[in-house]
Amino acid sequence: MPTKRSISFLKSKLLQPALTSHFEVNIPSGSLPSAIKIDKEEQDDLNLFCTEATLPGSSVNVFEVNNDFTGATEKFAHRKMYDGSIDFTFYVDAQKYSAIRFFERWMRYVTGEEGSDRDDGEIRSYKNPSYNYRIRYPDGDGGYRCDGLTISKFERSHKSQIRYTFLKSFPIAVSSMPVSYDASNLLKCTVTMSYVRYFIDEAIVKDPPILSPVFLGAPPPAPPLPNAAPELVGNTNAEDQRFIPTDSASGFRGQLLQPLRDAAGNIVTDLGGNRL
């Protein structure tokens, strides 16, 4: 039997989807060697300039067994595989071209090219006809791989989030960026980062408890109207404030039980309703 669900239940579940525009990327330049490291302000700007990222994926490798059961093929897992690379797209600021400079400098450090300090003191120049380079060791004090690259996915309410942390990551490609005399567009830099694996930190922030209201006491009574007689209280707009039934067509109020009075208590009509 199909499950019966109310409209209110469906609204509460289907009308609260996660949105792709709420995320934050952290590039941990602080864990990199001094030749690549940038200051905190520039790192905050770099994280802010990230306009596109991809949440990573993984898969399980399996092998097939065909001979255990007649006509049946079984699959058994033997290894978990990660995508191995992830793309980030950054806005390029017009003051420093921070994203381009940072990732190009990181890649030059990886390959030991000109512009990156070498431990052995060797000086290399791009202009040298016999130009060559030697790749640096990936880990250790001068290694080019870093830990702590994260992508945090959250929602507008900040009540829940999921964070991906990548291990041993470094840039392997900076995509080409076309420029043109046509209509101007935002210059973007797309970088491909390699990583060994990732893990997920889940942080769910619950709603704060709803406290029962605290009543300090009954409010004080409202003060009486100034210069008003106690018996002159009602819902009419006449000089007397008592309610008097009135015919809506003729305006006849009927026989009065007592004369009408004004706000000060003075008699203004007789029992027949005639004004004095």
C-alpha cells in the first residue's frame, strides 16, 4: 500500500532543499613553505574569491565471481577509490591578480623552477638554453603538499553543515583564461587540485530550546478617564456613553428610563429624548 502523507508533511520536507550557493572554501596556505605562504588578509581574500567548487565523490571497486552459483554473478568490494582531483574557480581581483599569482607560484615551487628558492643553492633561469628543473619531495618540512584544504557546505540558517577535508593536496593545473576586446566579462581562474583522500565532518546545530514564558504578575489596572462620571460608560457616540437601542431606519430610541447626561454628568435631555 502507498504511504499516505499530509500536505503539511510534504511541505515541511520538500520545500526546504539545500541550495548550491551557500558554501565556503579554505585554502590552508599557513601550512605551506615560506616560499608559497601568503599573509592572512590575502588568504581571506582568496577564500572569498572562490565562486565555484565541486563536492567530491568516491566509489568502491569490485571484482566479479561467476562460478559459485549457476546463472548468478556476484560482486565483492576490494578497494575504495576517490576522484583524486577537484576543480576550484576563483574571481581574479584587479589589484594583485591574487589567485593567478598564488597558484602559479605554488606550481613553480612543486617543479623547482625559477622564482622558487632551492635548498641546494642552484640558480635556474628560463632564458638558459639548457634550462631544466627537478621536482621537489612532496612531504616533509619543504614539501609541496598540504593538509587542511576544506569545503564547507551550509545553509542560510546556519543550523547544519557538512565539511569535506582533503589530505595531501596541491595544484596540478591552472586552466587557460581567454581575454578579448568584446564585451567585458569577469576574469576567472580555474585550478585543479590533486588530493589523496578526503573525510567528512558533520556538524548539525540544533534549534535552541524554547523557554516557557515567565509571568511576573498581573498588569496594573488602567486608570479611569479624567472628569468622567462612573455611570457614563457605554458604546454610543452621543453625549451619554451608555448603550441605548436605536431604530436604524427612523432613529427612534424608544422610551428613556432616565434623562441623558453629558460627560460632566449634566442632564441634557428629558425622558422623551428632547434636548433641554
